Amino acid sequence: MLKIENLHATVADKPILKGLSLTIKAGQIHAIMGPNGAGKSTLSYVLGGRPGYEVTQGSVTFDGQDLLALDPHERAAAGLFLGFQYPVEIPGVSNVQFLREAANSQRKQRGEAELSGGDFLKLAKEKAGLLRMDMEMLKRNVNVGFSGGEKKRAEMVQMGILDPKLAILDETDSGLDIDALRIVGDGINAIMRKPDKAVLLITHYQRLLDYVKPDVVHVLADGRIVKSGGPELALELEREGYEAVVA
């Protein structure tokens, strides 16, 4: 589904990714862990198409397409979802309005029929239920006044409604308490653990992986993947620390 080969990228002319290669197959969940400054968030932004992140070498193929040749909205319509470490607030725009516009925009780009108001509300209620969110929360402005945990749960509802093929989740566990972590983990499993979907989890800590069991764990250091293994690698990192494992 996703194939990254020898990816180099810079931010403000500073090299961040330095030859990163990674392959994710449909049905798989991969986790990337690594120290601060290793390039984890940069990888997510490059894949999402964020301006200011320049690819200088390498290739990325997503579902048979040259991902780097697509604009950000085209990547989203093709089935890529990027979950942010710090979801932004959008005053004056309700979650329901935002999500319906986003879903129908993508459906239109794919040549699919747009969702009616009733069909959309039915879908939104179903996905909100997976994340234990009341529909009243979705009537509020996007992330305005939400706690950290509520922002992440709302973003997972967004992921459920958009129904992507590949979800790139950048530190989704950041700011979550124990209960919210379990709810978000269960939501990721319910929405994305399917044979035709894949997930790339970016995280500092092993705790999210207690709920979302990865098939492969990678260690990212100095812009490259330096070690890969099974779920036990995350436990080793938690126990020994990045420095010992990378060394």
C-alpha cells in the first residue's frame, strides 16, 4: 500500500530525513518510535504534503500512485489521512459542518455521490459512538474548548467518517489520560484494523501499543530507520531507552 524508498527531506534547508525506506502492506499496522528530533513528525508532514517540507531525493508510492506528485487534497481523496499531534481549533465552524464538507469534497473528487444530511448524521452518530462522543460535542466549533483527549477523540471520529485507506497518526496518544487512551485505541482498531486498510502510528511511548497491537515496530533515529522488529521491540525501547537500542 505504501512504499517509501531512500527518502530525503529538508525543512528550512536543514536535512531531516536522510534516506528513509519503509514498506507497509494492506492489513498491517506499523509503529515508528524514536527520540525527539529524529524526524518522526517530519515524515508525517512530508507524506501529508505540508508546505515547507521539501523532498530532495527518493520516492513514495501510495496505492500504486506517485504520492509526491499529488496535492494535499488529492492525497486525502486518494485515501490518506493524517492525524495531528496538536489538532487545531477552527472558531466559527462546527464539527458537523466541517466533517460533512470534508467527506463530500472527497467523495466528489472520487466521483462518488455526496452524502445527504440524514445519511451524514447517521454516519457521524455511528462513528462518534465508537469513540464514546456525544453528538452534542460534534455540534460545537472544531476543537474549540475541547480538552486534549476530546480533540484526539474528535479527530478519530473524523477518521472514521472519511474512511481512509491509510492513516498516519502522529502521536495520537499525546495528552490522553488512561481512559481516553483506551477509548482512542479501541476506536483505531474498530475503524482501521481491516484487510484493506493500514496504519502508521508515530509515538514516543509503548503505552498506545498495548491497545493497538502493531505488526512491525521501527526505530527512527537521525532521519533513518535504524532497527525494525515485532511488538517486543517497543517493550525493549521502554525498558532500555532509545540510546541503548540504537547503539
